[in-house]
Amino acid sequence: MDLTLGIVTGAALLDSVNPCAISVLILTIGFLLSMGKVRAEVMKIGLTYIFSLYLTYLFIGLGVLQALTFFGITNAIAKFGAAILATTAIVNLLGYLIPKFPIRLRIPKNAHGVIAKYVSKGSFTSAAVLGVLVGLFEFPCTGGPYLSILSLIHGDGSFTKGLTYLLYYNLIFVSPLIVILAVSNSNIVVGRLDSLRKKYTKRVDIFSSLLMLALSGIIYLST
């Protein structure tokens, strides 16, 4: 399969529907506004979180590519990436269809307290740490689309093209966070965004899982 802008964009959009990253941003914005922080400071701290998450995901991608190159793994890794993508989608769907299904692709509960601690600090440093933590915790759970694209980038063999797509992928990945930060100018707006998140998360997850299954099939059959 050729590495194309459409495939990269589609996978990045699927990956960008990230409940944890969105929740942490909304909670952080709400906390800052409740502290009486001015709009400019809220924006700066929010952008610090987003940029930190962007860099964390970017470096994870570079690390995976370096590992693939070091071990001399062939293009067969693309099929493995498609399998991971399909597995992620199936586990997500089973979690909704079978309430007692034992496997949940979520951030571990013991990490919630750590994240909450940094949210409550409301500083530039804590926002940067949050971005790193969310990126590290989320990749094993929802990194199926990312791994698939990384496998295609590795198979393409062009460093410049691969790096460009990697930068572009991660920009799409954080784009919903940028939009949320841009429109969150009051606690009322933040509350409405959080209500929408809670209301539509299940439907969006199911739809995204179905799209992931389709994308995994396309990658598997084309490589």
C-alpha cells in the first residue's frame, strides 16, 4: 500500500477522537477558569499541554520507527499494524456489546490520581507533565491507527516524506484539542463541552471502531 495523504489523514482523525486527552484538557480549562485565571493565561497553559502531548506522540513515533529500522523489520510489519488496529477496534466494540467484558482499553485507574494531581496544580509545568503522561498512557490503549501509519512510513523508506507525514499526523491528532481550547472562554462553555463529550463518547467510539476495522482491512489487503 502506498503512503498517501488520505490514509494518513483518516488514521489521524480516528486517533484524534481521544476521550482521555479531551477530558484532561476540559478539566484543566475548567479548573483554571474556576481559579479566576485570565483568558490569555488559560490559553497559554492549554497550549502547553497540547504541545507537550504533540511532542510526546511525535517522539513515540520516532522511537518506533528507529526500532523498526534497527531490527530490520520488513514491510510485513504493516500487516501486524493492521492486526493491532483490528484488535483495538474489536476490543472496543466488545466492551460496549458485553458490559462485563474483562478487557478495557482505558488508562489504568491507578493513574487517574496522578493525572488529577497535576490538573489541580494549574501551572505551565504541570500542563507539560500532563501532556507527557497522557501521551504515554494513551499510546498502548489507542495507538492502533498510529502504529499502522508508522509501519507504512517505515515501508516507504523516504526519511523526508516520512517525517513530514509524522509531523502532519500529530498535528491532526491534537487538532480537536486546539478547537476545544479556542472556544472554551467560560465555565458555561466548558460545562456544555463536557456534557457533549459524555453524551456522544459511546456513539463516537463505536463509529470510530467500525472505521478502524475498515482501515485495517484496507491496509492488510493492500500490503
